[in-house]
Amino acid sequence: HAKATSAQYADLAEIYESDNDYEVGTVVIFGGEKEVTQSTISNDTRVAGVISEDPAYLMNSDSQGQAVALVGKVKCKVHGMVSKGDLLTTSVSYPGHAHKALSPVLGSIVGKAMEDKADNGESVILISVGRL
């Protein structure tokens, strides 16, 4: 089902059954008691995507679960400093967050940062999912 979105970002998402009700921007992996769960290890090759706020296109929209962004611009929880264009992967220290991929592992990339983040704390930034 395609729909218009007033947001400045748009993504293609699919409904996946999650083992919890995760906040928008949470990085999820294939695993847990359902189809997806939040990430808890670094460079996880099971990465599925990021919980989407308002996808422009939503597959399996009649299913139960949460929208997981697969491609496009989306808000993402990030820990640590990143520069626009940095590859992002799953974080071990901050579950459900991404961080700059220092030694990228094939299949573990969440997406690319679309904004600079100049502090070491946690925040939500815009990323491009599905860009390897």
C-alpha cells in the first residue's frame, strides 16, 4: 500500500513480528522469540533494519508487528560520534543503537549516516538504510 508522506524522509518498510514494542529508530536483528528483536552485539550480521516511524511504502501491512525500514531515509538511534557518510553497524554497549563501523563486517551494516553527530552520547539522527 503506497501512501503520501509529509515527512522530509521516506522509507520502504515491512511489518515484522517483534518480541517487544520498540521505539522508532531502534536497530533490530532477526532473532529473539519472534521474527525480530533489538540488537545487542557489535557488527551483527543478523541486522534486519530500523523501526520506522511513518513508512512511505509498507509491505505486509495487514500483519501484526512493527514496521522495519529496509531502504530509504529513517530516524535511527546512534551512539558515539559519526560523520555524514559513515557506515553504521550494531552496538554492543547500547542495545538497539547503531555506531560508526570501524571494521565493517559483510552483512552487518545498518546504513549510512546522513548527519554529523559531534558528541559521544546517544541521540537520534537521520540515516539512509540499505546503502552498503
